[in-house]
Amino acid sequence: MGVGARILVVDDDLDMLHLIGLRLTAAGYQVAEADSGEAALVRFREHRPQLVITDLRMGGMDGLALFEHLQREAPTLPVIILTAHGTIPDAVAATRRGVFSFLTKPFDGQELLRRTADAVRISPSLNPEDTAQWRKKLISVSPLMDELLRQALRVSLESRSSLIIGPNGSGKASLAKAIHAAGERKDAPFVSLSCTEFPAHELEQKLSPTDPGSIFAEAADGILYIQDIAALSAIAQARLFSLLFAQMQARDPLYRLKSTQAPKKTPAAQIIASSPRPLDTAVADGSFRSDLFYLLSGSSLRIPPLSERQEDIPVLATHFLSRLRPNASATLAPEAVAALIDGRWPGNVRQLKNVIEQVAELSLTPVIPEAIVRRVMRDFEEESLAAFDDARRDFERDYLIRLLQATAGNVAQAARVAQRNRTEFYKLLARHALDPANFKQKFR
């Protein structure tokens, strides 16, 4: 993973700057150099490195100030600080603030390479041509996605439970599969569970750690990916919380309770949950457990919508087109690419993929013109507008189902959460043919 990684080296001592650059280049890294903190920020935005190595004491912006600027733009970018003997206390303090590591001058060249390799290991390449298996399906050149991939790789390497937030079509399942492929669990099962495809009692049964037929037995030592986690019933949430808390106790002795009994065997699957919307509102209204939310959101990953990473649109479009026409030389005209960039993408990456599939089917020329792209985009937009009422009805029905699941079919409680009187709420249920009795919890 480290060979060819991009590294930015910063030092106002030009001899030291070039010496470090030569060592890293000889080891196979791509090196950019900057002789000041101010110049480093410019090179960082141009070069998008996977690691920054900076001197601590420099004229103007010093290494610590540079680190603080970098942390605001890329919180998980590893930074190694070089320090003289007299500034070791400053460097130690910096590591407590998130600096990856520090080296004392004069440093051993092999130690520099070891620290560099450790840092690069948790900092993925942003190169869309990168062939690393774990991130193959996450095509991107966006700095926002760069930061997301760094976070995802750490979740994988540390086997932490995580919560992925992202709008529909943004690639939540692909990110979960990338986390699976990046770590030691890649040869273990990846099991997906959709919380909207099963009634409450079935989900509760599947999430029972003691049941030999539970979803945990299927996931074993791999990853259990739980989609639309906000739709879990109160009982299912309680069972998932108990599992995650037990896993946390097993990892960290500080959380273990004093007991003379032997600890219970806990399912070892890594839990990754997802939701198309932030869970803050569900936590605030009581439909989602706050303790479960905090256990998951400690490693929260937010996938930005396509509208926030327009630079990815040409790269993704080209990728989809090449897969659709692997044996043909098909390209998009510059005007067609511009039309895609200017478009609205409420369906995110999934919508872009569908548009390119339709465009590839309609176009017979090697260079796909703007006219065809705009026509397909207009057709998709008209279909979206026509489906608005259907989407609103689907959203309303899903919302009511989640309310009934969260309140165990208690209409009075559900109506209060929805801020509707009971008569109006019963009418809503009747409109969608929902019977509260089907959501009553079955205590066994």
C-alpha cells in the first residue's frame, strides 16, 4: 500500500528538506517539498498527500500551526513532526492533540522510513487509478472523499463498530464493503441486514445473540452491515446495544464490571450500521436509543452527496461508461461532461450511473454529444417530478412504520411523537393500511 504514496515534506532548512526528500524518493515514495508552512498549505491542496512530515520550528507559520490548519481541512491526515532536543516537550504535547508521531533530530534514516510506512498504511491513496482491492469500487478524486476513506480505513484496521450516514444512492453499502475488504476480516463473511424488509418480531429474533439461527451466527467473525438502523424496534435496539456494550467491555478492561462470574461469550462480528439521515432527531424524540447512538457514532462516517463533490462527476461518468462499453472507444464530449457537472443529482451516484447507462444505450457514435446527455437528464428529472407524490406517500408510510415499531404499536405514544391527535393519526394509519396490533411487542 505504501509504495508510490504521496508525501509532503516541510522544512525551512533546505539541506534537511532535500535530504529527507531524497531518502523518501529512494524508498519509492512520491515527494513534494515546501520550505515554509505557508507554502506547505498551497502544496497540500495541489498535491493531496497521504502524509505530511514537517519541522516544528520554522520562521512564520511553524509546524504546530501548520498541523492545526491541516487538521481543519483533513482531520485524519497523519502528520509527523521533526523536532530538536530542546523542543521535545512541545512535540509530546502535539501528539496528544492528534499528531501521528514525532522524530528527534538527528534521526535515523531507517526509523524515518518505519514511521513513514506506519503512517501511510492508515492513509489511503486518492488516485482514481489506484488498484488497491479494498477501495476499488469507490471512484473519487474529491478531497471530501479522501478524508472519508482515511476514516474508513481506520475503522477497518481497528475493527470498530461504525455508523455510516449518507443520502440514498450515495454508496453506503459500497463503503461498508470497502471497510470489510480493507482489514483482517476480508476473508470472513459480509452479511447485510435491511431493517425495512422484516417485521419487528423477525428483526428481534435475528438480533438475538443467544439464538443459534441469529444473524450474528451467519456473520461469525466478519462484518454485519445493518441498513436503515433507525427502523429497529425498541427491543431490537436494546439487543444490539447489549451486544455492542459487551464487545466494548471485552476490548477495554476499564469498562469491565467487577464480577465473580466468567464473562459471557460475545458474538465477534464487527457492526456497521447505516442511515440515510442523521439520527439526532430520532434520538431527541425518543424513537432511537441515545446509548446505542453514542456507541455507534464514535466512529461516524458521513458520505457527502454528489452535489458536494462535483469533481467526482467526470471521473465516475467515465468509469461507468468504460464498464458499459469495455471493447469500444466511447467518450463524452466536453460539453456533455459540463452538462453532467451542472446537473442536479438528488439520487446521487446511483442516479448518475443510471443516466450513463441510458446515454450509452442511446448513443451510437464514439463521442457522445451533449444533446443526448441533456435529453436523458431531462427525462430522469421529469420522472422524478412525476414520482413526487409516490415518494411522499412512501416516506409517510415508512415514517409511520418506524413510529409504530419504536413505540411497540402504542398509538397514543406514536401520535404524540408525530404531533398529531389520535383521530388524525388513526386516519393516517388507515390510509396506509397499517394495523397497530401487528407492531405489539411479543415478550418471550
